[in-house]
Amino acid sequence: MAELVETVPRTVDPRLAGVKRIAIVPAFNEQETIVRVIDEIRGFDPELEIVVVDDGSRDRTAVVAEQHGAHVVRLPFNLGIGGAVQTGFRYAFDEGFRLAVRLDGDGQHDASQLGRLLEPVLAGEADIAVGSRFLDVGATDWSGYRSSRPRRLGITILAYTVSLLVGRRVTDPTSGFQALNRHAIGLFAADYPHDIPEVEAVLLLHKHRLRMVEVPVLMRERGGGRSSIGAVFAVYYMVKVLLALFVGLFRKNVTPLEDTK
Amino acid sequence: MTPLVVSIVAAVASVVLLVVVLELIRSRRLRERYALLWLATGVVLLVLSAWRSGLNTIAGWVGVTGYPPAVLFAVATLFILLVLLDYSTVISKLSDQNTVLAQRLALLEQQLRERR
């Protein structure tokens, strides 16, 4: 049976052939889960290169990831998820990648769903596709992890505010499970919000007229380590993000990185 | 009771503070993280200067019977202390990170020189 499974050819989307593509994996103290994340990404697409951005971990995350053949960028100290992920986007842009996916190093994003995420980007319908836990697909067996109750309330408030600002329904503005084309990589390499960036990034995409779509995905509970958001910080973060959203409306756009041709 | 002119001047000053802080964030010269305390300062001072009977009541609580606007000064001073304390912790963190950066850079340069 095991042999049978192994002889089944891997079904990598033919549109991916020859496209330079990379998985960006931010990780902070994720030595317990990072290997599984890397293996799962390879299981989805063995030719997807992987860059782990180690955000100043105090454990063996970087060493373990390097031993498993990932590119590892080690930040000298903790920058927070925004700074870490942007490092990944800069790497992807500088190294000429046409396509990037982003998954968290804690294992909550399931690499087997990357195909679903890549679909609208490969079809040229979107510059960035974001995996949403809350999009209804009408299936009864659809029961992925949807975060704890208080956190979900926070996400709902943010989703409502962002939807209002961009004039379009956004259900999961804090999701970091994403697929991006080179336009989106170039934008985020040039300008990316600080701290917890995803919510503000939705507004940023809107202001730069990049096309974002949400795709329903299942997420898991984090595999190990601790969430970067505690209770007090969550309240502070809500206030900060709401402020950033409203001020962000009136900000001048930064010029995205572009290929010189 | 607080003289009306004092209330008006204090309210205008608070609004100016709020506008300046918001403009600094907008033009990316001030990060939201460091603006929050300033905004809180502006909002609290604005409320205290506009809500005149409230300021009187609070002055009564803390035993300021002669001149209620003194409470405005006290609150403003308190917030400035908070901002300064916050900045001290920020500067400490920055110096630590600066040390790390200098060390990493020096080590990298040393490696580069030896490879040449």
C-alpha cells in the first residue's frame, strides 16, 4: 500500500512548471514544528524553494531548518512578525521569484491546501490570494480551527472595519496564509506594516489597486510554541490597528519595487 | 470654577496636540506604537478642559479647592512622565539592539577581509 502511494506521480500544477517559486516561513521559537512545516511544503511541491525567516529565536529553529535544507535568514533580534515577513518578501524579490506563498512556522497553515490558494493567482485573477477560515463553503464537514472566542470577536471587528474601508467583504483580515505574484511581492518588499501586519496590508493592497481574493481554507491549532498575542497585547493591538487603518487612508503610497526592464 | 478662557485655551491646545500627532503618523514620521500615549494625553486633556463641571468634581476629590485648573497641569505632567518613561525603555531596547548590530557587522566585515 505504501508503495502504491509512492508510485502515484505528484500532481504539481503544470502551470507551475519553470516558474521560480518560494515559500516564505516566518518562525519564532518553532523548533518543534518547523521540520514538519518544511516536510509538508515539500510534500505539496518538491520544487518550491523554502526560506525560513528566523525572527531572533532563542531555540534551535534556525539550525534545524538549515539542516532540513531550507534557506534560512536569521534576524539578529526579534523584529515582530511584520519585520520578519517583509524580510522574506525582500529575499523573494531580490532573488527573482515570480511566485511566493507564505505559511507560518507554527504549523497552523496546512500546506496541502496551497493548491487552492495558488489557483486564483495562477489563473491571473488575483495578485494575492488569502486563506480565510471564515468563508462559508456550505460543507458540513468543514470544521477547521477558527481561533478562540475572544480572538474571533476581535477579528470580526477588524473584518467589519476593513470591509467598510475597502468597500468589499473581507472575512479574515488577520490571515497570514497567502499566495502572491511578483507585483504583490514587490509592493510588500517596499512597504509592509509593523508588528502584526495583515490587517493594514489589506488596506495597502486596496490603495495600490492590487487584486486580493479570499479563498476558504481550513486551519489547524498551532502545533507548539506560544502565540505572539497575549490578552493585554490584544487590546493594545486592536487600538493600534484601528488607528493605523484610519490614518493609513490618508497616507501617500510608497512606490513598489519593480523589475527594471 | 475654572475660568472660561482657561478652558478654551486648554481645549484648543489639546486639539492642536492631537492634530499634530495624527499628521506625524500620516506622514510616517511617527509610528502608531509611539503615538498612542500622545493621543491618550491629548484626548484626556481635551475631555478635562471641555467638561468644566467634571474638572471641578475631580479637583474636589483630590483636595484642590482653590484653583481647579491645577488639576489640568497635574494630569498633563503625569502623562508627560509616562511618555518619558516609555521612551526610556524604548531607548534601552534600541541601544541593546544597536550593540548586537555593531557586533554582527564587525564580525561579517572581519570574515569578508579574511576571505579576500
